[in-house]
Amino acid sequence: METPSEAIAALGTFTDRSKRKSSVNFPIEYVKRADGTTPMAGRLFRSNDLRLKLHMTLVMRATKAPHTLPRLTTRYLARLLNVPGDTGPRRLNDAMKWLRKENLIADITLADGKEGTQLLQPDGSGDLWEVKGATRWVGVPLSLWTKGWILQLNGRDLAVLLALLELNGGSKHPQGEMMNGHRKKQYGLADDTWTRATQELEKLGLLRTTTVVWGNEEHELRTRKRYRPVQQKLDDLPDWSVT
């Protein structure tokens, strides 16, 4: 695949306008739910890769309260997310309609009288996006956008990357944390999704896995994997020849 230079440049300008410096925080419930329901990141990627990429990008851009941004044309969004021009506007229009239907965004009139978009809580409640009072967040490096990684990764890989960042939040183990079936369900991830995405992330250099022996002499020994996301790799430009 050729490097999408135009989209990367557009993303760089778009990100600069957010005035962010380091990371984008997503509520823990966006990635993991303990009540048996599928978290929004999982719902978005399952329904359509583009919906997850679009929503994450809108969250990145709407930095400060009241978390609004000017209305963006679907043609501009298609260029931003490197969606082919012939089908891009229609696909982005469908994605925006879905986000509105699921109460993730709302159309508003901004203070200057122009049309805009309001971020809503990612639980679909329709409440305004609110950062105060949250106890835990999943921090996504800003380089996911500035270096163009969000263009290279598909929705499945993005959802699993979010899960890996949450899994290792606060972890000091040099080899990263282990995953189990219960936690995968909290992330809304099937075994096949996890396997394929971790293999792809490892191939891209964004994940390091280590096989370890787990158990003791009183229980059956078995091999498990530890997962450590390589966040510094996001500071490099993707190698588009591997896709």
C-alpha cells in the first residue's frame, strides 16, 4: 500500500487544531464493561471499522468542555480518514448517521451561529460528554493520529489496542500482563478477534508477547502469554509496505 501522504498531512493539521499535547483519554467504560454488555469500542468495530475510527477522531478533536466542534463535511472526513473519494462521502455520511442514532453525537448550533457537533457520553445515554468525576481512563497516545497509525490499523486492531492499553494501565511488569477469558468478555472480544489482532499488532511492532509457564506443582502447569504494548513505536511512522 502506498503511503497516504495527503491523509496524514490532513490529520496532522486536524490534530494541531485540537491543541492536545500528549494523549486522548477515553472513559474506562468505552473499552471495558463489567455488567455483561459490550463496551462501545467493541460495538463500533463490530458494526463497521470506519465508525470506530471516526468516533475516536471526533473525541480527539473535541478537546475541552463543552466538547463541541464545527460541522465537518463528509468529503473532508473522507480525506482525513483516507476513504476513497468515490465512496468516501457516502460511507462517512452513513457513519455519522449511526453515531447520531446511537446517541454518541448530536447536531447543534454553536455560539457563533454555525452548525456544529456535540460529543455525548459513550454509554448512549444522550448525556453530554463529561470528564469530571471519572476515576479511570484509557490514555491513547496522540501519535495514533499524528503519525497516521489510525489509518493503517483496522477497527479490530484498534479495539484490541485499546484493550491492551487498559490491561497494562498502571502495570510495572516488564513483560506486560496476561489475558483471560473473563476479561476478554469484559472487552467484548472474541477469541478469534484477540488472536488475529494481537498477531497483526505484533507484526507491526506495536506489541511484544512473551510465553511463560503458569501454575505450580500443586496444579497443572501450562503456558500463557504476557502482552506489553510498545507505545514508543507509535512515535514512528508506520511501514506501509507491510499492509
